[in-house]
Amino acid sequence: MSHIHDAVDFTVEVFIVYQNIVFLRKHDKYKKWLGVGGHIEPKEDPAEAALREVKEEVGLSVVLWSVPRVPDATGMYVELPPPVFLNRHRINDRHEHVTMVYFATAPTCEIHPGEDEVSEEMRWFTVEELHDPRFGIGETIAKYAGEALLKLGSTA
């Protein structure tokens, strides 16, 4: 989806865990390893965007991880899973993203990239590989992915 706002867009990024591996894709435009994600579309909440992006990009139906929430007895509110991390980062000299970072679990490691998916490379990483200089994973992404494994991996 194109930018909704000239200065700042709201986006989601999902770090998907299957057993003891975490999924990353190399972004086609930025040429860096990232979680799965993209822009939040109009009339979509962040959790819906996270689930949609994962389904569109890699064909997985995932479960978002969340801290326990207080249920709404009135029925007036829909409790959304809060992001694990929230960051703001510059895309270029005129545009920024506010990104809600989620962790999720997958029922399988078999991915089925969507027809429109153009990532140069996508793969599952072990915790050791996240810090292997051969892959060139950025420090923040390695930290997020490592935290997802710590929280949701089989030995968690």
C-alpha cells in the first residue's frame, strides 16, 4: 500500500517463531533483514494489519503473542493485543514510520509467499545466526528477533 500520510505512516512488523527459529525476510527496497510487515490500512487496527501482512507475504496463519489483558465487561471495547515494542524511525528526509512490533507463533515452518511478494530472500534463523556477520542482520532487528525466540521458542 502507498503512504497514507506525507510525513508519518503507522506500520506493523511481526517476528514469527516456529519452535526454535524465527522468520526474517530481506526487504526488497531497503535491502535489509526485517520481520514481516507493512502499512496499517484505513479501517484496520494494528492486530488485523499484522495478521493480514503475514498471511499476504508468507501465507502463514499465526497467533499474536500478548500479555494478559483486562476483559471489557461492558462490551463497548475491543481489547487489542499491545505491541511488544513501539518505535519511530526515519525512512528518508521527509518521511517516518511509527512501527508496532509484534511477536507471533506459527503452526508450521512451511511458507507460501504471496504472488506479490518481492523479497530477495526469506528464511528462518536460529538465535546464533541472528548475530552471524555473514547475514548482516541489524542490531535492532537481531534484538527483536532474539527476544521473540526467548519469549516464544520451544525452550522458553
